[in-house]
Amino acid sequence: MSEWQEVTLDSVAIINPTESLRKGQISKKIAMDALQPFTKKPASFSLEEFNGGMKFRNGDKIVARITPCLENGKTAYIDLLDENEVSFGSTEYIVLRERNGISDKQFLYYFSISPIFRDVAILSMTGCSGRQRVQTDVVEKHLFDIPPLPEQKAITAMLSSIDDKIDLLHRQNQTLEAMAGVLFRQRFVEDVQEAWDAKPLNSIANFLNGLACQKIPPKNALDRLPVLKIRELSSGISDSSDWATSDIKSQYIVENGDVIFAWPASLMVKVWDGGKCVLNQHLFKVTSDEFPKWFYLGWCRYHLKEFIAISASHATTMGHIKRGDLDATMVVIPSDSEINAMSEKMVPLLDKQIANAKQIKLLEKLRDTLLPKLMSGEVRLDYD
């Protein structure tokens, strides 16, 4: 097998390649908010007038260069554009493009999310606290050990196969959630029976608000758990997550499969899959001793748009809903036999989503274990 070479980054990657977009041209914009931590593909894009920003095309990598986005792992591989289409995004991106015959486009993505690259980029950051930026000129001239192109492709094949499986499971879960939503609306919204009772949402489930976790710090490194805040609900537990003591009442412990409702600002309802943690204030843990999980989860999701509108109407710096809004939100309660019949359809859909989420976490752990070993040469792959 060929030996790795010590080279500067700009000798294997084109840094911030030149592209052209007319000012005012309607183009796809990939905003910083569309990048999820250590997630290969951007979550979304919008069509907007181009008035400035970094430009890129399919195959390029966009790396956040500002704190805390870089530390949080906001890096993406672009593959959602049409052929020869140019997109744009934040001025706080570094764009990486492969050099033909020297580097593999997907290898550069995995390289850019590895500690080999990230540690150098983070150490190069300068500026005032909270607004530090990567010094691109320092990073592009830094020496890195890079494998030959055939080994790059072998590394890419292994890591991308894992990411492809993760992406497939995410898409399966989106489909399963959509199917559950359709079944729920058809039966309990569009086909309501006159004999069914109507009750407030908070009468079918308990909405437990979390703790002020900054007041319960861990007493030692063993008896502690990560804190689940709105950020973690959206992006998962990370190295920057806070910790709290685990010596608390059990109802404030969040486990995989629990329904979590974020009630201020960016309202969302999710089935948690990020491991054991402590429920922070501004989040509800939703449970019920009377009704199945799919039932109260379905009603929370059905009314989410309404709650978002209520939150936006509140004249506060951080929109939110109140417990009174839960009192005022009505749901219908079918007969026990109807709930049992629907459970036969809904429970398998929810169980499959939870199982897929568990598989995703295992695959992510495998990928994250292999990544630094492959990028450092600790683990070598055979290739033709």
C-alpha cells in the first residue's frame, strides 16, 4: 500500500472556489440553520435573491467557520442541486472542493468532520468571545497527512455506506410519522363520532415541566447526566451539553421513547432517542396512565401548528404557550374499543420509529468510532 503524504490543505482541496451568481438572481440558499451537527446532508434550502454570501455547487463541502457552529459540527456535503447549478449561503462558510486526480470529494467531507481537521480549525480561531472565526489562511497552509487517492476512495466507501444506511432510516421514519399522522387525522379529526367525548388536551396526559438544571449541578463525575434543553432536543446531546446531578426525582429523568414537548420559542414535539438525560425547564415530558402514547402524541402533533400561532401572538421576547392554552385545546376521546382497534395500527408504526432511531444511534456511534481511526491511518483499508 502506498504511503501517506504530508501536504498542505490547499494542495489537495480548492478553498472557497470562485463561482458566479448575479445580484438579485433567485437561487437556492442553504442557511446555517439548515446544517445539523455532524449530519452529511443539509436539512433544507430556500429560494431567495442572491445579495451576497459564499457560493458552491454539488460535491462541495460547506464548513461553518464561526463559533459555536464549527464546534457544534455544522458541516455538510452538497448534493441537492441540479447539474451545474450554483447555490449560496452564509458568509461564515468555508467551501472545500476536491482537486481532480488528487482528492476524492466525499473523502474531503469526512476529513472536514474529523478531529484531524477540526482541532486545527478550532485552534486557529481568533476574535472576541462568542464571535470567533477560523483563520482560513492558517488552516489552508497547515500540513496534514493525506492517503493516496485509491485509499481515500476506500475510506469514503466504508463511511458513506454507514451514512447511507442512516439516511435511509431517517427517511423511513419520516414516512412512518406521515403515515401515522394521516391515520390519526382520518379517524379522530375527519371521522369524528357524535358519541365521543371532548376534553382538554391536558386532561388526557400529564405535561411535566423540567427543572432549572443550572441549580442542580453534578456533585461528582459519576453521579451525573446530560441536560436535555431545546438545543439538544433539536440537535442531540453533544460535548457542549450541560450536566446535572442524577440524584433527582425519577419523573425528571428522560429515557428513549419519551414524548418531549418544547413549549417556548421554537415549538416542537419529539419522541426522544438521545439516551438518558435530565429534563430542563421549558420542556414538557408528556405521559399518561390512561391513554396509549400514540394517542396523546398524535394530539400534540395535530395541534402543533395552532400552538405555534399562539406562541407567535404573545407579545414577549420569547414566544411561548401557557398551561391555559393546553386547557383551551380540545381533543376527542373515542371508546376504549376504538382506541384498542387503532392501537393495532398505530403501535407498530411508533415502535418501528423507535427501533429505527435506536439503529441510527448505533450506526452513528460506529461511524464516529471509525472516522478518526481511518483519518489518522490507525486503521488501514485494503484497496485495488
